[in-house]
Amino acid sequence: MRNDNYYKMDMREMQFVLFEQFKLQNLSEHALYQDWDRQTCEMLLDQGLKFAYEKAGPTFGMAEEEEPLFNPEDCSVTINSYFKDAYKVGVEESGWHSVMVPEKYGGEGAPNSLCNAIYEFISGASPTLHMFLGGPGVIANLIIEHGTEEQKEFWTNNLINGKWNGTMVLTEPEVGTDVGAIKTKAVKQEDGSYLIKGNKIFISNGEHDVNDNIIHLVLARPEGAVQGSKGLSLFIVPKMRLDSNGETTNVKNDVICGGIEDKMGIHGSPTCSLYFGENDSCQGFILGDGTEGIGLKQMFNLLNEARIATGHMANSQAAGAYYNALAFARERIQSPEFHNMRNPEAPKVPIIKHPDVRRMLLEMKSRTEAGRALVFKLCMHVDKKEIFKESDPETSEKHARQVDLLTPLVKSFLSDQAWRVCELAIQTHGGYGYLTDYPVEQYARNVKILSIYEGTNHVQALDFVGRKLPRNAGEDFRNLISEIKAFTADNKDNSALGKEVEKLDQMVDLMVEKSVVLMAWMSPEKMSLIPANANYILEMVSLITCAWLILDAGIISADALASLKDNHPDIDFYQGKIASAQFFCRHLLPEVVQIANLLAEEDMSFINIKEESFSTTW
Ligand SMILES: Cc1cc2nc3c(=O)[nH]c(=O)nc-3n(C[C@H](O)[C@H](O)[C@H](O)COP(=O)(O)OP(=O)(O)OC[C@H]3O[C@@H](n4cnc5c(N)ncnc54)[C@H](O)[C@@H]3O)c2cc1C
């Protein structure tokens, strides 16, 4: 069995982001997180990294070698025993599945930022194990958020203790992006429960034997409800029926797995087709007080969390690919250095000495560091939203809106650039990168799904342009821009990165100037320019936001560097952070100019081209 452990992580980088850039330790000044001082946080981080290295890492290769097995006789799915063991250790010894669940419901109640640092370790080491460990907490949190008191009591205990797992169930054979068209039916019964009937596909971890029950959260349309998304309700549908104490019985709830998909990546996670109510005996319970038609709204909480997790997982995988490419580049000997190319006597050097390899490495480093900073900027808003919920609802709301604004950036930009980073990691390896003997091709296959599920990246772009930008008359976006402008005003003269800060400042002005075109595109003849350019707009805002955060990191590093004595072990680290900021602003940020020009051009060529003209042969 292939159990090679490829996981690599730089704990110094995570410490920098959490404690030097975003000051996680200061959260303990507030009652909600008073137990989470720096020492406690560091202890949990160490445990998380140990778990990632020792338990999660070996399952990375196993996900490919010992894939989940569908058993047609009883429609069950068997997962290999090492995964099950790693899940058990993750739950029983460390509680990683519930670290984010509030304490009063039996979780750890840790700050979101800290939980996400640990999730970065686990998902970087093994995305499929992370999907199993992440399931119970997110499903429990949704029931906690929208369920009645009885539902919370009845359904969440066994999720929070990790005995059960959970899924989110939207997709149907003819319904992907167009969620409002869901056909699965729900027929109300006299006792208030519903009979669920419909065929769902592509359900991650929809059937398996890691847990003794699976709680499916199913979007379905109650009988007589209106068409479209306003007619959908959300149902709690267990795989196995429960007794009156909320414990699993051995009575099946008529949820049948029809098979698992043979797919490109994340091979350890079974992607299942599920038949609900083939025998007219699938019982579901509407989430909440019984109000129908609010299912998609309820699901959005989970979807938003899932979107953040998706972008974060993409960045974690990309970072794994980068560290592996770096290790390879330090070892692989090839050719003399450029200035010695014509000298047959010159020593051959590790490829990290070649300028083009260094360019690729620094692009991977700066993209993943900028991505990490973006994730933790968002997590800090989540933590502050929670901290001020009761004492200062207005401040809490401001943070909540920044979470909403940044979510599509995290989901889209990070999953798109993860694909680019993995491609560079393969390129750095040369031919070896194309072989399954090295992990980078697996990272690439794993990350590709992340721009597709939880709403394709175009769905994120439409959400950003159509909802997030104009929300509150544009105030949320203006708040983000003001924060960036305040930063550029304060740091234009910075001796290490002043020029890059100046460039960012110009790009922000250009973006603001060009975004006005959106208003002009409201007319019927130009309307299609909005969806046509939505991805570009999201990319432009993401580039600027990431440039701001990586410059912030660079300036903190330059300041820290100034006070260090020669030979201090942190010198190389801080210099690396400055180099990342320079690279991002010099090589990646200028794409903003190209996008701005494109917006001004109002290019309709790909809208106007006749469908026949794409190819006249087929
Ligand atoms: C490995 C895997 C795991 C998954 N896990 C789950 C899960 O756990 N639960 C679940 O419910 N689903 C899951 N899915 C399904 C996933 O969420 C969908 O695949 C995704 O939402 C896209 O839907 P689709 O595949 O039908 O593509 P389509 O909706 O057919 O889209 C195809 C293309 O057309 C574009 N497109 C579609 N509509 C529009 C439009 N109106 N305007 C512009 N462009 C448009 C899309 O952006 C995309 O590029 C999973 C899928 C996979 C492959």
C-alpha cells in the first residue's frame, strides 16, 4: 500500500500570519476567547501539526491506492481501515471534528482563526480525511443555527461527538448550478414529518462505513410549493432511523446509494449517487419551526462556510505542492549555472540555482502566502463578528459584512490560483512532476474540483458583482477600499516596499475608476457585459486585496528585520516575506491594468460570435 507521507508545512509562516500579522493572541482580551491565550493556541497548533504529519499525511497516497469500494449486493461503501483509524484518532484523541463548535454545545469553541490554521494542516496533508473530519461540525453548526431547541438536542450530540457524519445534498442529474430547479419531493405526513423522494448525485461522502449514521441535509420541494428556489425547504434525513432517545437503530431510512463516481482527484472521498424514497419510506424532518420555503436561505449559512473552506483547502493543497516543488528543486542537479553554460568543466548545480526555477518558486510562494493572508483576514472578521455580537451589534454586523464580501474572493481566487500553483509545481519537477511517483500531479488533480463545487467560480463572481458589491449601497466595498487606501497612505514612504505600495495605490484608483462601468451596463443592450466580465472583476478585486495583505506582511517583516542582530535565525524568513510581496506586486498585480482596459473596451466578441462559428465541423 502506498502510504508515502508528502506533507510539508512551514510552522514559522503560520506563526507569523496568526501572531505577527493578525494578532490572534489579542482575542483573549475578550471574554468569549479569554481561555485562548498565545500559549494555549500554540499548544493546539503543535498538536494539529503533529496529527497532520503523523496521521493525516500517510492517507494522502492511500486515497489513490485503496479507493472507497462500492458493494453492489447491499449498496454499501467500504473505506480503507487506515482512514477509519485516522478519523477515530482525529475525533477521539483530538476533537478536530468539533473544534469550531461552540463550547455550550460540547465543542471546543476555539477562535475561527485558530481552527482554520489547524484545518489548513489537516487539509494540506489529506484533503479527503479533512472532508470526513469536517462533516460532523458543519452539519451540527447548521442545525444549531436554524433548528428548534428539540432538534438541536436530538440531532447534534452524536455529530459533535463524531459518532455520526453529515452531508449536504443539493445536486440532481439535471440540476447543478440551477439549484432553483430541484425536483426532489417532500410530502408532509400527519405526524409532521415528510416523505422524501428523489434522485441526488455527486454527494461527497454520501455513503460509507466510517460512521454508524449519516445525517443528510437535503434540499427538496414540499408538495404544492412554488417553483424556483423560494419553494425549497431543507430536510434532516438520517441514513438509519433513530429511536426516541436519538440513538441509531438498525432500521434503514430508504436512502440507497446507487454507486460512486470514478473521478479525477480526491479519490479517498466517495462521490455518491443517492436514491431517496425508492420504497416510499424515506423519512425527513423539516429544519426549524416548520416554515416551508426557506431551505435555500438556511442552506446558505452552510454554503458560505463551505465556500470559505473550499478556498482555504485549495490554498493548503497549493502550499503542499509548493513545498514539495521547493524540496525537489533543492535536490535535483541539472546543468551548470547560466553564466557557466559554455564551460564543460563547470559544476552542475541544483535546479534552484536557475533563474526560471526561482521565478516559479517565488510565484508559488507569493501566491500561497497572499492566499493564506486573505483567508486569515476573513477569519479575523469572523472572530470579531462573534466577539462583538452582544456588546456592540453594529461593529459585529460590519465584520459580518466583510466576511460576506471576502467569501467569493477566497473561494474563487484561491481555487483558481491553486490550479496555477500546482501546474508550476509540476513544471518545476520537469518530467518527474508528470509521474505518480511524485505527489504534485495528485495535488493538481485534487484542487481542480475546488473551482467547480460549492457553486462554480462563475457563480461566485455573479454573487460578488450582483449582490456583494452593491450591498448596503456599496458601503461594504467602500469600507474595504478605505482600509486599503489608509494602508497605502501610511506606507507610501516605506523604505523596503514604498514603491510597491505606491503601485498598489494606483491600482486601487484604477479599479475604482473602471468599476463605474458596471452602472452603465444596466441598460438592456449592455446587460450581458455584466456576467461576461464578472470573473474579471472578481479577479481584479482579489489581486488588489491580496497585494494589500502581502504588502502588509512584507512591511511587518521589514520592521522586524530592522531590529534583529546579525545571524538571527529569523532573518532569512523575513527577507523571504519581503521578496514575496515584491514578486506579487511586480509580476501579478499588474494584471489589474489589463482587466481595467478590458472593462473599458466593453468587448462583446465572445457574446456576439455565432454558435456555429465556434466550429463548423462539430
Ligand atoms: C467531486 C464532487 C463532489 C461534489 N460534492 C457535492 C456534494 O457534496 N453535494 C452536492 O449537492 N453537490 C456536490 N457536487 C456537485 C457540484 O456542486 C456541481 O458539480 C456544481 O455545482 C456544478 O454543477 P454541474 O456539475 O451540474 O455543472 P453545470 O451547472 O451544468 O455547469 C456547467 C458549466 O456551465 C456554467 N453555467 C451553468 N449555469 C450557468 C449560468 N446560468 N450562467 C453562466 N454559466 C453557467 C457553470 O459555471 C459551469 O462552468 C460535487 C461534484 C463533484 C464533481
